[in-house]
Amino acid sequence: MNSLWRTIAVAAFVAAHCTSGFGQTAEQPVVWIVEIDNLITYRGDVTDSTKLARDPGVTTPLPVRAFQVTYNAADIVVINGKPAKGLFSTWSGTLEPSLIPQTGRMIADFDGRGPFRTHWLILGPDGTWIGTLWGGMGAPAATDAIIAGNGAFFGVVGETRTLEVIRAGRAASVTEDPANRRVNGGGGRLRFIIFLYPRYRPSVDMTADGPAVFRAADFSPVTAARPARAGEVLMVRARNLGPTRPDLLPPGSRPFKADPVEMVNSPVEVTVNGKEVEVINQVGWPGTYDLYRVDFRVPSGLPPGTATIQLTAAWIPSPEVKIPVQ
């Protein structure tokens, strides 16, 4: 229970201090809290390739030996409290460093783990591929570097840290068929904190008069003289929302097409005064290289004055902007 409360406290702290786009700079990380499930560790305990992945049932691995290769596989199920999909996988060499000579361990200046490579292949809740992050071993042992990404995470770097082992997983022999990873059971569930430094962060485009927010009905700007009203559909001119369908090319590769318009591939959210609202449209702006159109409906119940708008694309938030409302 203490571990859970520590996790909640850490998550609350980073959410309050890092994930808000207001005032955020490129030096500050975007913070994710990610949960994985059905984690199985497959130990490379046989050398006969004809036996690999042949056993449909639960297996018991042989004892760990130096120079074995170990694979981990798990499902990505939650990102920042919302459902997600994807595959977390690792590759590691069983050659742990040791301060003192020990049989089967590599003499070194520290105690730790051996070479480690990680992949986070991330899908939206509907199974659409969003992007992939990959990295490797860091120090201390619970920390891994993120060195690259593609898709919505092109150019991202960062690091991951294990927050909590919610449920310990089991180890299996590489003779076990990984197709049965979910049905065989015994998988672990873990929670991670991921610090990302995106090369491209979503933003609301700016004009000489303020944020580029217009009425979808007639393209007229939202101004103090003509504030937004409840129920209106507004159009935001945005930047850095990532690849569009169907080609999923890196933004800037070519102008966005008009016929048909190209949908933003990443999940896009809009919040007004911190509350998520209905998103109606999210497309690449035809003829431009990195401008997007996002339409949303103004919610009811806003107090007259100003409202705070924030976009999020692929769980990466934009800086906040303010618009007049009535």
C-alpha cells in the first residue's frame, strides 16, 4: 500500500509540474505514467532451434546462465490514465556486472544488469499505430534511456523509470509459444514514469491579434469584440500534430492534400479550462507543410471572460492559450 501511495504522489506531482503546457519550455519534459500488463520473461535456455516456441502450455525455464539472451513482452494498456494499446518488449544479455569476481558475472566497477534494449510500440485505443520509442540501458538499474522515436514521436529522446510492480510476472522457457502469452496467464503488471523531450510539440498558431482561433461557420476570428459562445464550433490553426493518414509521412515531407483531406493519425484532445471537450475535426491544412485544423465545440457553463485552451496530440500537450468567451 505504501508503494501505491508513493506512486500516486509521484504521479500527482509530475502531473502538476510537468504535463501542463502552460509556460512549458523545450527543457521541461512531457511526463507519461504508463502501465503494462501480461508481462512474461522468456529465458534463452535452449540452443536447439527446433524447440523454440513449440510448447503451447506454461513452461519452467532452466536456471539463468551467463550469455543467455532474455526477452520480455507485455501489453501497453494505459497512458496517463487513459486506455491505450501496444507492445512493450525488451532484449537483454544475461551478463550482469559485479564489483567482486563471481562466477558467471562480468567484473566491473559497479553491480547492475547487463546490456538491455527496449521498444515501446504504441497504438491508440482503436489499434491505430501512433509511433514507436526505443532505447537502452541506463543507470541506475531501474532507468532506461529513450534514444529515438518515429511516427508521432519522431526525434523524441528521454528516459523511463520503473515506478511500481503492481503484480509480479513469471519467467518462461523460450520453448513456450509466445502466441499464448495472454491465455497462459501469470503475467506481470508494472507502472512506469516516462520523461519525454519531444523535438516537435503541439502548439496553437499565433497571429498579430492573438491565438489563431476562428469560427468554423465563417472563418471569422474569435476576438474580444466577438467572443466565443457556448455550443459554437471553433477552429484552431495548430502546429506539430504529427503524421497524417494514409501515408504517415514525417510532417514537412510534402504539402497536405485537399482531396481528400488528410486526417491526423495521433489521438488529438482539446481541453477548455482543463476539461476535455468534443473534437469534431483534426486534419492537415491543405497546401501547407505543418499547419493543422482542429475543430471543437465550446462547452456550456463557462463563466464570461476568458477561457484556457490546450491541445494534446499523442499524449503530448501544447502550451495553453486564452480566448474571450461570453
